[in-house]
Amino acid sequence: MGGFFGAAAEHNCISDVFFGTDYHSHLGTRRGGMTAYSPEKGFQRSIHSIENSPFRTKFESDVDAMEGNLCIGSISDTDPQPILLKSRLGTYAVCNIGIINNAEELCNELLSNSSASFEAMSSGKVNSSTLIGGLIAQRDNIVDGIKYAQEKIKGTMSLLILTEDGIIAARDKNGRLPIIIGRRDDGYCVSFESFAFQKLGYAIYREMLPGEIVKITSKRAEVLSEGHINDLKICTFLWTYYGYPNSVYEGVTVETMRTRNGEIMAEHDIQSGNLPDVDFICGVPDSGVPHAIGYANRSGIPFARPFIKYTPTWPRSFTPGNQSRRDLVARMKLIPNKAILNGRSVVFCDDSIVRGTQLRDNVQTFFENGCREVHARISCPPLVYGCPFIGFTSSKSDLELITRRIIRDFEGDPDTNLEKYATTGTPEYERMVGEIARRLGLTTLAFSKIENLIASIGLPKCKLCTHCFDGSSYDPSDAWREDHAE
């Protein structure tokens, strides 16, 4: 995925953007970039690979060289960003987060209608920000161009545009990803993560609405095009996995949601008579830990930490470029404490099961260190559908999902009866969950029900994207109807 940060201040704001962007490093591990503007130096840009060393290390020297009262920064798992563009609308820098599913189609359409050219990456794909810039240039001004791009793109697009007189922020038309505006006495900032500007002295001014376009300068945050709250369909996986513990989306703090989710899972086990008789509850670091704390608090079973995550050199499990290396890193970074595990039965909580590879290795480690029973409680429903909106995993095919491989093995076709397999309590669902438990070597396995996941977030389902769990499509009018139902 990725994140971004921008600031417009009365003074040099390069340091603000440097630290603000660095606070988005949990969202991406491949590339980082910064672009600044000053009347004296014009546009200044720097992009580095951050696959083998962190953003902060790569950009420390750039901070001293850059200057300007306007600056944007980006963390990306996909394209080098920000991209500097020159068109009939002027010169500006663009960075974006999201996914463009029809990029090749749009590229071919623009090439056939004009003499445009696009920056191609080593993979042969067009840089997404270059494509967005080409779409924007099809209209007479940037705001109309952004609206046009939002209409044309299939997927998700939130972006920052740095011009010579301000920063334009545009949130995705369905608000699947957040943008928060911060304010300080000497300026404004825009950020994916609200906590990214907390230490910089900014206070939350407000969250942008779906489809809203805002321009910030050191003096004001001006609405260029209004957004619509009824179009909101924010990604539930932000709370389940991607969000940092103190991230706040639509007024809901990640840590609060995860703890509440664990409490609800424990309550469900208690009410259904399925609470395991174990010695302690634990969580797979990092995102599984608050779920486990909530489960322990409600169940009355002690919480323990039998796994410690080694973060100095391996902060994220999917940093390496290939899957086998990512799997190896995932095993290496979680160090077990045999003195805690030996002879014990345990419930562990985790955020999700995608491929199942890492979890299978974790379960094996539990047993290798002397566990008698290993029960898993997963804080979201099974991932039955691939994500077409933000691409929260690096999966290239739905068959990388353990659920779809099992459905293929059961049905002969991975696309058969998906609705039944995604619905809690059906025979198909129970058979699938049982097979996942068998393949992972678990004593028992239970997933959060979708209604319990929604309850832990506290927003109406109509304002949440749950596509990866239930395949639900979205029509903005559905949100209006639900909000205005008698």
C-alpha cells in the first residue's frame, strides 16, 4: 500500500515533511520520496529505495539540501513518487495511494487520443502518478481534472498535488483510505495518519470527506470541491491490520477497535460454549496483541507473551521482494520463549489468515516448543475475495488465498459457491474453516463474524468496505438509503 504527508507553512517545512512521511513507514517498504518548492530553488525532488534501509536513513541528507514552505512526501509499495510533471496546466508534483485496476486501458486511451507519453518503470508498467497526471491534463483546470480521473479510474485514488502556491489533496471518491488535515499557528498539513503530525505540533483540524478536494496554504484550508459522507466506504482492514495502534480513522482508534474486537470474540466463545480450557492467551505481534488483550480481559484467562518480535532489522514480514524470502523473515523475526510454552495449552489471536504460510509456521513453532494444544482466534472473517480497491496484500491471484485454494480442492473450481463459503454457519463455511485448521495443525480455529467485526469498529456497515470478506459491491445510493431508512 503506501501513505503520504504534505505541509504548507510560513517557514521552511522540509523537516516537518521528513518526519511526517517517516511516520508512514509501516504502510510501505519499497520506495520513499519527497518534493519541495521554493521560489528561489523551484521544485526539488528526491526518491530512494527503502527496501534495505529505512526512510529516515535514506533522506537525512536530503533534508539539509532541500528548502521551501511547501513540501510533500510519499511512502510507496509500488511506484517511485512523487512524480514531477509539466503540462498545459503548469508544473506540479503528484503522489498517490490506492490501486488503478484499469491502468493499461486508460494509458492506451490517452495515447490514442493525444501525443502524451508516460514514465515507464522497469516492470514495463506505467507509473500511476504519471497516468493520473495525464488524466488530469485532459481538463481545463486541476480540480476538474481530478474529478475526471476519479470518474475514469477503476479502483481507488487519493492524491497530493504540489503546485507553486499550495498543496491540493483529493480523497478517493468512496473514502476507502483516509486523509486528515492538521492545523498549527503557522500552517496546515495533510496526512494519511493523524498521529504523523502530533509530535510536530499540529492538531487535527478535520478529516476530509470522500471525494473532497482541498487546497492548503500556510493561511488556510480551502475546499475546492465538496465531498459526500454518504459515499463513505472505508476499508475495514485498516483497523484489523494496516493501521498503527494510535491511528484514528473516522473517529475510531485502532487500538481501541482491536481490543474491543478481542473482547467480542471471547464473549462469543463464552456464549457458544466454545471457550478453550487453556493456560494463557497471547497475540501474534504486533497487530494480534491488542486482540489478545481484549480476549484475555473478557475471558478471565491470563495474557502472556511467548513470542517476542525482533524488530531492529526485520520490522515487516513482507519487506523482501519474493514470497519465499518474506516467509523466511516472518519465521526468523518471531522468537519463542520455551519456558512459557512448554507443557502449556494456549489461545493465540492474529489479525487475519491470507496465504496461511506464516501462520502454519507459527503453529509449528508452538508445538516444537512443547505446547499441548494450540487454538487460534482470528479477528476478521476468512478472506474469500481478493481486494480490488487498495491491494492490501501482495497477492497476484485469488488462488494465493488459502480459502480459495481449499474451495478449488473441494469444488474443482475456486470460484464456486463463494457466497456460501463466505457466510458464517453454512455447511460450506464450517467445512472450509475445519480444513484450514487441519492444514495449519490447529487444535481449534474460529474467525470473527462479520457483524462482530463491524460492531468492534462501531460504524454502520454501509460506511465500511467488507468486500474481501463477503464480496459486497458498493453503490453510494445504498448508503443514503440505509442512513435515511425509517
